[in-house]
Amino acid sequence: MSHVGEQVEVGHGGSPGVGRFESVVLPHLSAGFTLAMYLTGNKADAEDAVQEAILRAVRYFSTLRDEDARAWFLTIVRRVCFTAYRTDRPQGTDMMSIDAAGPQLVDHRDQPDVAAERMQVQQRVRAAVDQLPPLLRETVVLRELQSCSYAEVAAVTEVPIGTVMSRLSRARARLAVLLNDVVDFGDVA
Amino acid sequence: MKERLDLGRAMREALPAYEASSSLQAWALEEARKFDLQSLPQPEPLSHPLRSRGWRLSHWPIAASLVIAVAAGWGAGVLWPGSRITSVTNATTSELVDAHVRSLLPGHLVDVESSDRHTVKPWFAGKTDIAPTVIDLSDKGFPLLGGRLDYVNGHTAAVLTYRRRGHTINLFIWRTSPDEPGDGSFAVRGYSLLHWSTAGLGLWAVSDAALSELEAFQRAYMQ
């Protein structure tokens, strides 16, 4: 149950001196940017989308009632991405290039051939995820990369949990075809 | 066959979680603080107790004396030189000119030397509680030289330094306080000062350039 007056009261229960929007929404800025990167496929559009999402978030902040600010903000980011930017990106966009991909998790204690193999696996995983249709890609990115709960994925992508489950299993099935030799898909493959 | 990773682990290793750039973070912080500042509850107006039920007749003398005291104080501020408001202005403008002159001493002008707003703006993050708008105005004749921190009359100020035809313009920015002088222009010891406020921030442009140059600068900066 929520009251109109609640916003104001809750607003000042946070750490002193830090405003509510700053403490509630800003911690999810990078999560929003990550989602925007995977939806728009390039840094410039992702930055624009997050910027627009912040402006919308400010405007609609009073509609945020429950505690899940991350899902709320990601929903806005996603809507901006889907309405304003093309989400089926062409192949070979800069986000998938090696240097744009950020730090690689390579254990330098590994033997050189082991390290090279890990790099190769990582490139294959990126390429496989990149080939997924946008709706499957965002679902799997939210769930596996951003560790969202099923309920959060459902809230962000604005579909019932059942749809999330089926999208996830379709995404996994597609990935399994490409990656079964290097990734353990349990009983799906 | 080697051990295979599960999908979540494989994806987390292969796909980067991106960090929003520092300029995007600084911008978002500025928006957030602007919004949070606006949505703070306004201070209780003096008349508020009148509307509540606990108000009794015996309070009226206090209210009346308050009104008289406020009126007297206001009269003093307007009529008497050396009153509080005037002296705040004097102290501020005088300290601003001092800070400006000090900045012109060798090695004092900027702490971060760059005409790139993406370098200057993030530099302020964490050093002040404001995120000033940083723009290079080269195309309008005011190239950005860099930024620094200063301390002026009790305020930690973010300072942006611009050049105008051989003159240095220091733009001091801090969070406005209630006793801030109103917007306007000032001339102190041969230096020009232009003061304006926007979005909870007070801005002071200080230079030995003519006041008209500062006004042109203000227009360029606020566009």
C-alpha cells in the first residue's frame, strides 16, 4: 500500500546530505549503461540513451513506489533504447571489438596456450550472444550478466515471468548449438 | 575434455559490464542533485503556525515583535551602509578579486590544465559538492584554459579559467547560500565582477577585462 505522502517522508530517511534521487537511482547508472550498450551496440547511442533515461527518471521519479529502483531504472533505459535507437545492430559494431570489450579475465598464471584458449572461448561467447535476436539477447544479458531475478527481468522487459522463462530457454538452446563444446548447459543441450 | 563453465560464468567472463564514463556520471550527478535540491521540503513559512490549531492569542506579541524586528533589520540593510548584506557583498567581491590576482601569479592559474571539458569536469568530481557545467567556448572567443579549486569567503569554489584576448577570466562557482548578494555587476580595485545565479549555483566572473566582455562571456557560457 502506498500513500501520496510517502515519497516525501521516505525521501529523507537516507544518509544525511545525500538526496533521494542521487542515492536511489544513481547507483544503477552503470547497470543502465551496460544494458544500453547491449541494446544499442555502440557507446555513443548508449550514452545518449542513458542520458535520456536519467531525464525521464527525474520526471517520473514520483511514480517509483516499491524498493526495486534498479528494475525501474533499467525499464526506462530499455524503453528509451527500443523507442529511440535501432536495436538490431549491424554486425561488427565497435562494442564487440577486442579493445572495446574491456578487461579480459585472463589469469596470467595460466600457461600461454591456456590463456589463448580462454581468450578464444570468450570471443566465441561474445559472438554467439551477439547473434541472438534482441529480445533473447536482453533477457539473457539481464539474467546471466546482470544477475537479475526472474521477477526483475520480467519487470524490466515488461512481460510475464513465463515469457522470461521461455525466452531464456530459447536463448540457451541457441547458444548451446554454438558453444556446447566449451560451455556447460546442463540438460538443455 | 576440460572442465566447462556454466553459461552465467562464461558470459560474465566474456562480456564486459560497462562502466558509465566519468563525464556521464558527473552529468547524472549534477541532474540528480539539481532535482534533489528542488524537491527538498521548503523551510516552514513564518505564517505556518497560524494555520495550526495550537496557536493562541498569547503568541501575538511575539509575532508582532518579530515583524517589527524583521522590518527594522530590513530598513537597516537598505539604509545603513555597513549593514550585514552590504558587508557580505564587500567581503565576497574583495576576496574574489584577491583570489583572481593570486591566480595570476606564476603556477597558480589552474590545477588541471586542459581545454577538454571531459578532462576538466570529472576532475572536479569528488573535490567539490557541485558539478559545474564545463564548456570550452573557443568558438565564441573564450578558450577554456582549465580548472582549479579555491576558497572564497567561506565557500569552496570550483573555478574555471578562460582567456579573452590576453585577459584572464576566472569563473568562480559555488552553491548559493541565503545571504548571497543578488545578481549584478561590481567594480572593485579596477577589476570587473559579474554575478549571477542559476539552478542553486552562484557564479562570479572576475577579470581585468571590461564589464562588457564579461557580459558577452556570461551569454556565451549560459547558452
